[in-house]
Amino acid sequence: ATPDEWRSRSIYQVLTDRFARGDGSPDAPCDTGARKYCGGNYRGLISQLDYIQGMGFDSVWISPITKQFEDDWNGAPYHGYWQTDLYALNEHFGTEEDLRALADELHARGMFLMVDVVINHNGWPGDAASIDYSQFNPFNSSDYYHPPCEINYDDQTSVEQCWLYTGANALPDLKTEDPHVSQVHNDWIADLVSKYSIDGLRIDTTKHVDKPAIGSFNDAAGVYAVGEVYHGDPAYTCPYQDWVDGVLNFPVYYPLIDAFKSPSGTMWSLVDNINKVFQTCNDPRLLGTFSENHDIPRFASYTQDLALAKNVLAFTILFDGIPIVYAGQEQQYSGDSDPYNREALWLSGFNTDAPLYKHIAACNRIRSHAVSNDDAYITTPTDIKYSDDHTLALVKGAVTTVLTNAGANAGETTVTVEATGYASGEQVTDVLSCESIAASDGGRLSVTLNQGLPRVFFPTDALAGSGLCEN
Ligand code: ABC
Ligand code: CA
């Protein structure tokens, strides 16, 4: 699918090994600290697509699918980032038929498949000195790799050419700038996309690959790709959009978490980085907006406050860009850093009554409804209409989102949001509480916040067909 076809999508990120088991065994233990396979696979994922769709997601990002080494003395490649063979599948996740069946089942539901891919390195169960390059397919000689060195993050050449890890489980770094290596990758991805009907890609370690190789890889793939440029500075991250359709929005991620992880946070650096991203990125609406992933501490590891969690999710889904929610966020999983943030979803019992499950569903639903009501919605930039230390009001098309970091213990306060675009006297409904208010002169909205909950307004008369607050 093209970048334009992805704009209105909403992505659910799973680690294939940790989402659902094909045998449905609901009690199978999964010790995150052990860093081993826990048994999730494509068949399991297929069996739980109702759970994903029930939250309003129409796209699923899965782990890298390629074959990995089997030795697991220092942790197994259950995450899929330690590949050894581009042309074979990781059989722990299923067969070719299983993966095709997943793509077919997603497509039958109108959903997209996004696959994580790694072109920066291979994986090896030992240190750099112990690597037997003949074991890799197709890059089976040290000639295809940079010599091992530790990355100096202040030097971009070093970021691209040194190795992410040289110690136990070394990640031998490919010479992606070599035209032959790049051509092999490009042929591989064109074939893979067509063989498994892949709709989009997440390109791992994008900042560690030379930019021209990323650019030609994205072109060869012929589908939307989002690059993992793991860096919080828009001046570093945005220029990658000259080479790849989208990037993960790390510049907004960091201040978003700082703003909402406690009532003592403030909105200022969030507002600042939003403005910088808008000024610097070629197409901010193609970035991936997220508040959790498998590399960073889960939001609930900072605070168990449900109101704060709801604010962060409302921002993630209703801000510009393509929202990405990491499996387990809806169950308020609280693992902190890797590997503890990779809890098995089946241990939640796939609980569709969980408060954040329902909250995510409402946010995704109003976003889809706004898209179907207004062709321009998805490309309309978010307008920050109000901000103070603890409050942020965002207007995007007909949706007004008012967020607060006051937390669940907070009492009632009122904020005035000017020029929302609503007509004077127009009734709008907060789709999270189903309470309605009227806009006054100039589209002024007087918004009452209580118990730290976010509010998401939409014109009452236009809610028909949304499945929200209609009775
Ligand atoms: C395993 C263990 C870890 C252990 C490690 C040695 O081995 O689980 O506990 O520390 C895969 C697995 C991991 C595994 C690694 C290494 O491989 O999933 O479990 O760790 O074997 C991607 C994937 C990630 C994957 C890989 C490797 C890459 O999402 O899951 O890991 O294929 C860097 C890379 C980034 C990579 C990430 C893990 O490491 O750039 O591509 N993610 C700074 C650096 C970043 C760096 C980040 C984390 O630290 O700039 O480049 O990411 O180490 C902001 C700044 C940022 C800064 C952050 C911390 O602060 O703006 O630049 O990021 O303010
Ligand atoms: Ca590299």
C-alpha cells in the first residue's frame, strides 16, 4: 500500500512471539527475564484478530519474519532481530502457509500487514571474534561486513559503520553502502513484499544504515515504510524523510512521556517539539506516533494512574501521524526496560473489558469517523489552541482534544479554548463521556476537566454512524 493509503490507518504492534499462541493455551507461562521463546505465532495471531479489530485497529505490525540462529545461551532471538538467513522464515512463528494465511485473513478484514525488516546487520550467538561468516545466507563472507568497532554516537559515519553490539550476540554490520549488498537487499524486499502480500514495512535501525541505501530500499519495496530513527532531536530525525516515507516520531515521544507521566510534568517541551517537527519534517502526517514500544519502558512503569494513561493514548491516536499502540498497552502492562516490557498478551486473557481497551476503541473510532466525514481531516495539521503547564487543547478538523496531566485525583477545573472552528451555538459531544456542551461566540469552548480525564469533542449532529454516544 502507498503512503497515502496508510495515512488514515491505525497500527497495533505485536512481538509475534508474545501475542498469541496457536494452541490457545491461555496459561502457558512466559518469563520475560529469561529472554526465550514463549510460543506466540502467526496462527495465534490469526485467532485473535477480533481482539485487535475490536479496538479499532486496521493494521498490524509484526516482528521480523526471517530465520534466526538457534543457539540461545545468552537469550534466544524470540524478537526476530538476530537474523542469519534472508531467504528462510523463522519457523518458531510458523510456516510460509501460516504467514500467507495471516496476510489473507488481515486483507479479508480490510486490514494491512506491516512487517519489521532488518538490513543493517545479522545476528550471531557469540562475540565478534567468534563469527563464522559462512553460516550466513546470502552474505556469507566477512567482505560484506564492516570490521567490528564500537559506535561513537557523536560521529554519523561511526553510527553507520560500527556495530550496534560487538560482544555476546554480536550484530555484524553489513556494508549497505556497497552497491552489491544494497542490490541484494532491494531484490529481496521486492520479492518478499509480493510473496507475502505485505502492505508496509518498519525498517529497523534506520539511522545505522547509510541514507542512500535506505532510500533505494524503500523504493524497491514499493510500499509505505516507516524508519526507526531512534533519536529525540527533530533536526536529526526529520531529514530521514528525504529517504524514507515516514519515521517513528521519537522527537514527540520523549516530551510526551515527560509531560504526562506525573502531574508535575509540563507541556512546554512537548509543544516545542511538535512545532519543530511541523517545521522540519517534510510530511509530519506520515510519521508514526507512539507512546510505547518493545525497546522502551511501558507508560505504566512510570505511573499506574489510569487518567494519565488515557491522556497519553488520546494524544497517541488523535495527534497527527499514524498511531501505533504496542500490544499490552491496552491491558496497562507495566514492564520497564527490555526484556521486561515484552509480557505475553495471552496472560491477560485478552480482556476486552479492560478500561484502556475500551478507551482505545473510542479514540480509534472517532478518528475513523472524522476521516470518513471529511476528506481533508487526515492531512489537516493539528492546531494547538491552548496550552498551559498542565493542559493542552488540540484542534484537528472537527475533533477537539483537551488533555491534562492533573491525574486521577484532581478536582474540577475549567479551561477556555478559543476558535475551535465550531459555529456559535453548535452542540458538541465528548465521545469519551457522552456529555454535550455548546460552543459560544467565535467557536469558544468552555471545557470542564474533572478527575484528570481527557475530553474529545465532535459535533453532536455529525456523530451518526460512529458507534459513539448514539442511542
Ligand atoms: C539485548 C538485551 C538488552 C541488552 C542488549 C545488549 O541485548 O535484551 O537488555 O542491553 C534487539 C532485541 C534486544 C537486544 C538487541 C541487541 O537486539 O530486541 O532485546 O537487546 O542484541 C532496534 C529494535 C530493537 C532491536 C534492534 C537490533 C534494533 O527496535 O528491538 O534489539 O536489531 C539503539 C539503536 C536502535 C535499536 C536500539 C535497541 O538500540 O539505534 O535501532 N532498536 C540512544 C541511542 C540509540 C539507541 C538507544 C537505546 O540509545 O541514540 O541509537 O538505540 O540504546 C534520547 C536520545 C536518543 C537516545 C535515548 C536513550 O535518549 O535522543 O538518541 O537513544 O534522548
Ligand atoms: Ca550499519
